Amino acid sequence: MMSMEKVTVSDIDIEVERKNIKHIHLAVYPPDARVHISAPEFMTLESLQLYAIDHLVWIRQAIARINSTERQSDRIYVSGEDHYYMGRRYLLKVHEKGFGPTVKISGRYINLFVKYGADKEYLANAMKEWYRAKLMHLLEKLVPKWEEKMGLNCGGFTIREMKTRWGSCNQRTHKLLFNLELAKKPKPCIEYVVVHELAHIVSKNHDAQFRAVLDRHMPMWEKYRDELNEFIL
């Protein structure tokens, strides 16, 4: 049974999530630089606070890096607005044609065809469903490809909007979950997330065994990881 607590170090609030794990995992998540510790159930808050103090310099550096990262402003879905797909920037063109929704790429434009008088919510949902279909089509190729290369089998996969993770792997069912925002990222970054989550079938933690799997199958994984996180969408 997982529980959530909190410790404060200097002026930084840190979430503490207790799990049935052996090692501490410290992370700072975009977009709001939320600091999170996953900790073994037996550890006291005092020992976790000391751990955070020991890693305070790293925490502050990670927070500063996220806060300085370029961010895309909230989308309002009007013609001329920037939208990303597979790592490329496109300009949106909204066409009110009395039918739709349909999305087509032409040159440097993403053309969104919608019914007359469509509101922002309708336009946003149309784009999300297009992204979902495109990402699903790609993952249906990438997941089997990497399952074969790595000699692993997952329990299927789904796509969902997520705020703090690019993906996850259920340790019991080995079912993979991918963030819808991946559709906006370059293909090598998407492949990295696939390999990353499949590697969790071997090891649920980000330990030496886990890193060895990544090193063996995707030697440039750290480059793709950094590229994945350098621009917050």
C-alpha cells in the first residue's frame, strides 16, 4: 500500500511516496519542477530528509534546469499557431468547411478541417485524436520491433495524457503506457521511451541492471533522453 508524505529541505517541499522497493529514487519533474522521492517503506522521514540534504545541490540544479527550459504556451487553435509533430514545427491552418474533423499535413502546415463555428474544445479534441491515431500507428510498429530485439514481451500498451511521465510499465502485467505528448517528439525519442519501458520488465528500478539493458540495446539513450526533455510541450 503506497502512502504520500512530505519533507521540507531549505525552502523546497519534497513529496515522499513509500513503496515496496529496496532503493531510494529521487526525481524532479517538469513542468513545475515538482520534487519527488520514492522510498522503501522502512525508511523514516528523518533519514529521507538527510538524504535530500545530501542531494540538495543536485535538486537545485534540476529545478533551475526545468525552470529555464523553453516552454510552449497554451494553444488556442487558431491559424498561424505553432504546433509540433514528430519533432518538427508546423503552422496550423483552421478550415471551416462544414465537415470534419479531419487533419492533413501539407508542407509546413497542419490543416485542420472542422465544422462551422467549432469552439476551442472541439478543435483541441480533434487535434488530440489525430495525435493519438498517429502515435498509435507508430507504436504498433515500434513496440513489436523492440520486443524482438530485446527478447522481451510486454502485455500490450495504451496511450494516455500524463503530466509527469513519458511512459510507464506495470510490474504485474507488463502493460506499457505512453504519454500522448510523445506524438510531438522526434521518432528516436519515442523509440527511447519504448526501450526504456520495456527495460522495466527486466528491472523495475533505474538501477545498474536497468542501465545495462539500455546501454546494450540503445547506446545513445542518454542523448535521446536529454533531447526528449529539452523542450516542454
